[in-house]
Amino acid sequence: MALTPDDIRRLQHLARLELQPPESERMLTQINGFFGIVEAMRAVDTAGIEPLAHPVAAIQEVQLRLRDDVASEPNAREANQRSAPAVEAGLFLVPKVIE
């Protein structure tokens, strides 16, 4: 998969970027280079390879430093919501933006 200059112009428009022609060319080259790396990785046969919990686990035993899942901060919901324009049942109410 490779992008074209038209694709870059469309991305510029969607992201509201103003790029000069040399910048657009550099972006095209960089993004296509990224896609080239992704294609090279996709070409590698990974059948039968187990995922690693940590990349170093491929070369040595790794002891993961896990901690208990406990709340470390006090519940300050009410204090945080005091300045909100609209709250209901502990949730922030926001205007609908998509019809």
C-alpha cells in the first residue's frame, strides 16, 4: 500500500494542515516508508509463535512486577463535578454534537 500526493493533500485538508510542497513530499516519503516497514513485518511468518508478555522474555526469564489493583486516590467525584454545568447520577452531561 502506498499513498499518492492526492492522498497527502486529502490528509492535509482533513487535519487542517498547511504544508508547503517540500513538506508534503517529505511527508509522503515518510508515510510510505512507514507502510513499507509494516508490509515487511506482515510478510514474516508468525504461525506457531506465542506472543510475549515482555520483549526481553525471548532471551531471558522475566519476573513481571505486578501490583495489587487498589485505588490509591480518594474518590473526589463530587468535588470535581461541582463546577460542571450539568451532572446527573454522577455523570457529566454534555450537549449532543452528532445528529
